[in-house]
Amino acid sequence: LIDDSVVGLRAILTSQPDAHAFEGDRSLHVAGLMLRALFNSESTDSQFKQRVASAVEELRAERQNEFGSAPFLIVTAEGQVPTLNPTHERNAEDFIVCFDGADKVAIRARFHDKLTALLNSIASEAEIVGIRRVAEPVVFFQEDGKPVYSYTFSAGDANAYVSKPLADESVQAIGETYSLLSADAPLQRVQRLIRSSFETDDDPLRSFLAGWADFEIFVNKTFGIYEALFLVAEIKWAKHIMADGT
């Protein structure tokens, strides 16, 4: 759907998310193994590697059971971090695990407005009744390509996005809408409210209030612009009539 090279963001719609979500899936399950005190319980790296692989397969089976062939919106956003300074680190052959390596909240925040523009672009072309976050992992990579899973344990859910299927003709329209919305800084508050109205499908009242507030703010912000344009057009037309003497 989107390939925004300026900020390193790509988005695809697929009913087969596994191939695109492997690193994220694995990072989430490594965290789960650590929370269950299993991270250091294996006598060899190969045993731990097998446990992680089994956990990833279980996750994929659960996802398939819950969502079936429903489409997933897979969004990848790439960028550079100046340094990665973990407090503890373990090399697990295929990947590295560490703690407190970088501020992942700040990294996600860098792409928040672009993601909002993307979701609103899709909502403008698809019959969406709600958006559910599934996972939102942040994975680092060394220069040699080896993944680094950094964890800072805190309350909160891991999060990605699910939407209904799109008609083929909507893909180009979504790209065009994204270009407009992602460049419109003055209306970011409006865009965030639109996004919020779709992300609160478990709370209809909150969803309705977000949508209502969005339309009020949008009208207030844009009415003055179009009122001025309308008045200018009316004045020009009045002058034209007077010049014609009719």
C-alpha cells in the first residue's frame, strides 16, 4: 500500500502475516520465556533455540485460530539509533537478548503521526468498523544483520493492526490520501481523533465521542478558510456584475 522512503515506512496488506512478522513474533516469545523464568533454564543454546521456535509456532497457530484469513496490515518502520547500551546481554546464537538497550517508546513515537495518516487513509477507502492492535515490537539489528531483542519490562500491551479486505482500486487512492494526510501538520489533532474512534471498538461511547469531537474540530479549523474563499469569490462576482451593468 505505502512505501514512504523519506521516513523508512512501508505498509502491506496480507492474510498471511507470518513471513513478515517473524522477528517480532520471536522477540515477543523470548520475552515470555524470560518472564516464566525459562530463559536461563536450558542447559544448551540449542535447547533454548528449540523452545523459542516452538513458542513462535504456537503463537502463529493461535493467530490463525483467532483471525483465520482476515487481512493484516503489516507496517515496518526503519531507522537508525546512535547507540545501543544494554545493562545485560546474552548471545543466543541466532540473536542477542539485552535489557534497557534503547528507548523503544521514543522510537515508536517517531512514527506515530505517519501511522495515524496511514490508518486514516485506509479508513477513507475501506468499510472499517474497528481496528485492533495485535503486536508492536521493536527489533534492533547489528551491522552484520543479527537481530537484537532489547527489553524494558513495564505495564502495557504489545501492539500491529488488523483491517478488513480492500478492493484493488482502493490501493492507489490510499497512497494519495496518505501523501496528503502525512504532510498536514495543522490537522494532526483531528487525525488522532479519527484514529482513536476506530481503535476503541470495545468502547462504543468513547469511539462515538472521539468521532464527534473530530468533526467539530475539523469544521472549526477549516470553516474560516473556506468562508474567506467564498467571500472573495462573492466579491469578485459582485464586481463583475457591476462592471457589466446588469
